[in-house]
Amino acid sequence: MTLADPIRVVKKVTDILQELGIRYLVGGSLASSLHGIPRATQDVDVVAEIAEKHIAPLEKKLSPGFYFDAKTARDAIERRSSFNIIDKEDFFKIDIFVQGLDDLSAMEMDRRVMYQLADSNGQSIYVCSPEDIIAHKLYWYKLGDGVSERQWNDAVNVIKVQKERLDIDYLKRICRARGVLELLEKLIS
């Protein structure tokens, strides 16, 4: 599976989210691949400002091309967790994370960036900012007891590619807030 395959599938889903007025951002490995150095991924993470009122229209728009369990989605909204959408053609999974209610989650959504897709006639998707994806990758690295080379390397690669364009003051603030400032300082020293 090439990087183009997940992008094609996520574009179908994000088009539906936009059509329904649901703000979203693509995060995880796809965001770090787009901002850094591409790598293979088994799924795509999408953070969405989704509410109960969106479930019925979302279910209608996703059928018949996607597997979508409305009950699981309702539970995820209530618990502020996640649910899956699976493309029936490619069997590619998109994890939809219900946006948190905290200030960091709101700031991350407000800082999302429009990413122009290559060879797509001007199509684009909203992606987590480079600074926020670096902070997330370092946070997940820390949660995994500092053993996940993937998380670490994703952060390293985003910094390598985006170095001159990063808002270092914001990056330090968000890393401090996520408890990973020491990891960032180790990374950029």
C-alpha cells in the first residue's frame, strides 16, 4: 500500500465530514508523513468535532461504501473516545477520535493546516499542524516508555523537514503542556 492509498480513502471520509459541517484534522502517522518523511501506515487517525446530531447523516453518507457502527460512534461521543470507519473496497481503517473538551484540543483544531494533495486537481485536507504532531509523537513516545522508534523517528523527521517553518515558541509551549519538553529539548539540541 502506498501513501496515496490512505490519502484517497481519508479524502472520501473527510469530504463527507466537511459536507456535514464537522470540523476535523488528520493526525497520527499520516500527518507526520505529510509534514516529514513518508512511511507506511495501517490506518489513519482523524480528530473530529462530532456530536450525536451528526450520527444519522454520517451513517447515511457512509453507506454503502464504508462499515460504520452508529452505536459504537454514539458510545465514543459520550465517552470522548474513538470509533472506526472501514472502507469496504480497500479494507482500510480510519480511526475517528472525538475531539476533547480541553483547551489543548481546541487549540490544536484551531491550528490545523490545509494540506494541498499532490496530483489531485487542487484538492486538500486539514492536517494537524507540524508543531502539534511533533508534540503528539513525543507524548506517545513517552507513554510507550520511550521504546517506540516509530514515534521518535516521526518527530525527528517532521523537525528535519519543517525546521525553518516551525513556530519554536509554540512548540515549546505545547510540549511543556503535554509533559514532553525535556524530550523536545533532547531532540532539538
